[in-house]
Amino acid sequence: MSDERNTQRHRTLKSGKIVFNDGRSTFDCVVRNLSVSGAKLTVNSAFGVPQRFVLAMGDGRKFDCEIAWHSETEIGVRFT
């Protein structure tokens, strides 16, 4: 996979939630790396995760996201 990032990401291991459906639906995730423009998330399964959602970090930060790429258990997002 080629690296198409515009900004450097920093390794992290933080809890988060993928939030969609006006806050009524969530998936737990782990934020594996983070930059000002995006992140890599680990999930149990990427199946059912919508193209656009809010990433709610365990520390209270929230980011509007869209999926840039995904595998079975990882999702790369860009912040919108």
C-alpha cells in the first residue's frame, strides 16, 4: 500500500468510538495513529461502518471523518 498522507502521523493507543446515525449507533475502536488530517483505527470488523461518521476520542475530542481505505479490521480516515 503506498503512503499518500500529507501530514506525519504519530503512533498512539487511545480508545475511541465511531458514532453515526445521529449518535444512536456506535462501534468501539482503537486509534492506532493520529495526525492533524486523519487517523488509523482498529476495529473488530469494518463491516457496517458507514463512509462518514464522527470519531469520538476517549479524551473528549471529536472529529468528522470519511473513510479513505479499509481492511477487515483497520480503517484509515481523513478528517473533514
